[in-house]
Amino acid sequence: MMRLEQLRKRALRAALVLLVFTAAAEAQEPSTLDELLDQARTGSQESRALNKKREAEFRAKKKERQRLLRVANATRDREERRSDELEARFSENELAIIQLQELLRNRLGNLGELFGVVRQVAGDTRSLLDASMTSAQFPDRSGPMGKLAESPKLPDIEALRGLWLTLLQEMTESGKVVRYRGTVIRPDGEPVESEVVRLGVFNAIADGKFLRYQDGRLAELPRQPAGRHTAAAGAFQDATAGWVSMSVDPSRGSILGLLVQAPTLSERIAQGGAIGYIIIALGLIGLALVGFQFTSLMLTGRAMAVQRDASSANVGNPLGRVMAVYEAHPDADTDTLERRLDESILRDTPPLERFLSTLRVLSVIAPLLGLLGTVTGMIETFQQITLFGTGDPKLMAGGISEALVTTMLGLMTAIPLVLLHSLLRDRSRGLIQVLEEQSAGLIAERAERETA
């Protein structure tokens, strides 16, 4: 019985395992061993049928896959053969290209060097046209030159003819004075249509103002050169025939740019700072004093010249006052008359020598102030060097400008003042000498009367 019981348990376990792998697992649970045995037999039959079906499908697919494998192998072999053929053809083509290039070089000979020169000339011509003032009148000329310079192919006859015509046009236009309507960029950036007069490739003017060529357009200079140059430009633009003087920049704008950057008189004076303005003020004061005193001496000299020929004394001039003193003391002796005449001359001497000492002081102070400005400018320069070094000369330009400009202003003020002081001194001494001569003559005349 025990053995029978064990066999039943083993059969039950086997039946349960079969139920897991078959669809019979979802069936109704058996209530007896016979039902369990039937279900196991049924599941086993279904499993064998399903396995047979799967085996049949696998065999069918295996044949298809074997066919696909044979097709893939055939395709691979065909492509490998094609690859070998292409590699062989590539090697043959490379060899043929080398042979053809060598043949081309042999046949070109010096012609290849010629085309190289053509490309170089085309590149130089493009740069020339980009910077030429004539391109403002004839735009879009550098494009074909750029293509010719960068083309790897041999240029044709039309391209060579275009290069020749462009060079010929540039040479022709460089010797012409042309008047045409064009667009001019104002300093505020506004484009306006204006009449442009182009002087070769050197200068262009519009409305009497100089223009510069930049980025394919003509632009008015933000700052015009000195008045004589702009006056010549205006006269040149208004002229229709004949010879007219005109300022020409042979460097195609370089000299004009430097001329425009040069500081004006007011800017140069401003570089001298406060000391420079003080020197100028002293110079103006000295000139005012010179003008006033020179006018006074001139009027006094004329009055004294008239007094020489007059029969009566006029107290409105120094010589008349001397003669009035002589006439006022007809009975005085020679010594007394001499003293009174000397007193009159001494009284009129200060007005004749007026401002001479002031001018002498100003002529000494002006260069001293210039030296002071030089010292302060050098101090500022050394401070800039201490802070920033000597890498950028523009940082030191302010101090150096003050040092040099103040010295220049001091000398420019002192030298004229010294000369004018000398002229006024000689003029006043001449008038005083006239008074002394006339006084000496009057005294001599009185002495002759007394001895007679």
C-alpha cells in the first residue's frame, strides 16, 4: 500500500508539471485520479501537436533563411568583386591623372608662368581699385579682378581683355579732372547727392570741401585743412576754364590726413594750459601799451616839429613849454634860465618815457613764465611715466605739449616786446634830445646877449 501511495504521489506531481506547460492548466481541476490521468493524456497530445507545428514552422523558416543567406553571400561576393574592380580603376585613373598633369605642364611651358603673372597682376589690380578714388565714379570693377586672381582655371581671352581694359581705364582716369554727380557722405552720416570734382586719383572735392574715399564711397572730411587749401578747393570747383591753383596730395590722401590732424592755432595755444593764456594776456597788454605810447610819441613829435617853425610858444607840447619858460623869464641870468629849462625838460621826460619800464618787465616775465610752463609740463610727463610707464607715448603728449608750447609762447611774446621797447626808447630819447638841443640853443642865445 505504501508503494502504491508513493506511485500515486509521483503521478500527481508529473501531471501537475504537465499542466504548467500546457493550456490544460486553465481547465477545471480534477476531482479524481482518472480525471487527472485523462487531462494529462489530453495535455500531452496537445503539447506534441504544438511541438510538431513549431518544428514544421522552424523547418520552413530554416529553408527561407538558408535561401536568404545564399543571396547575401552572393551579393557580398559580387560587391567584393566590384570593389576590387573600382580599386583597380582608381589606381589606373590616378596614374592617368599624373601622366596628364605632366603632359599639361610640358605643353604649357612658359604659358603657365604667364598665367601666374596674370593672376598676380589681377590681385594687385583688385587692391589698387579698392583703394582708388576713381572707383567711386566707376563701382564694381574689382569683382572680376578678384575672380580672375582666385580662379584655378586658365583665363580666357575675354578675361585677359577685361584686365587690360581695366588697367587702361585706371591709367586714363588718373590724368583727368572730372566733374560728375555722385553721393557724398556728410560728417553726420547723411548721404547727399552733390557735384563732385575729381582731380585724377589724388583729390576729390564737393561744395568746396575735400573728400576722402572710404569703403567704396566718398565722404566729407570731418575736419578741413587750413583756409588757404579750402579757398583753393572752392575756386577750383567754381572754375570752368583756364589755369587755377589747387592743392594736390600726391600720396593719395596720406599727406592730407596728416595735414588735417595738425592742430590749429587755437588748439596749439590750448595745449599750453593756464600758463599759456597768462603769457598771451601779458603779450596783449604789452602790445596795447606799445600802441598807446607809440601814438602819443608820434603826436608829440609832430607837435614839436610844428613848434620849431612857430614864432610863439604853444604849451600843448613839450618844446612849446620849454620855449614858454624861456619867454616867461626874459631878464633871468644864464644859470637861472638853464635851471628852469632843465626843470621843464625833466617835467616832460616821464610822459615821453612812459611804459618803457613796464615793457621791459613784461619782456622778462614772459620767457620766465614759459620756463615755468616747461617745468610743470615735464613734472606732469614724469608723473605719467611713473604711473603708466613709457609704453604709450600718447599718455605723455599732454605734458610734453605744455612744456614746449609755453616756452614757444614765452619767446614769441618776449622777442617782439624787446624790439618794441627798443623802438619806443629810441623814439623817446630822440624827442628828449630835441628838447635838450633847443634848450641849449636858447641858453646860448641868452649868453650871447649878456656878453654883448
